Amino acid sequence: MKETPEKHLEFDPETYTDPILEECYRIKAEINAEFKTLDKLYAYLKAGEKEDKRNGVKYVSYYDPSKRIPVEESNDDD
């Protein structure tokens, strides 16, 4: 079902900007400004991971979805 343009008079697709995408672009620009190469970004992330491990944070090395235990749904129709 297609909506007619009359329903959304204030919407202009030519000038519309998505605030979520704008935030993503801003964050990407900040990361690119701080880390000039992928090697520097990788080193920064690895250092953070080592710090987390020292603080007791555990990481999953590999996630296998086939070993996932399904959650039983309750059928409470109150």
C-alpha cells in the first residue's frame, strides 16, 4: 500500500536527514580523526580488551549458534 504525498505535507525527502544516521556519521568521523590507521585502532581495542581481562571481564572466543539452548515460552494468558 503506497501512501499519498498529501498525508505528509511537512516531509521533504530531498532535505530529510535521519538523526540516528547523523550520529553514526559523527562517531565515525571522531574515530577516524583519533586513529589515523587501522593498526592504531586495533592496538587501542586490544589494549582495552587486556585491561578488561585484568579486571575480570570474560570474553567469548567463538559463538556457536547451533549450541544455543532455546528459551521456553510461557503460555500464561491472564
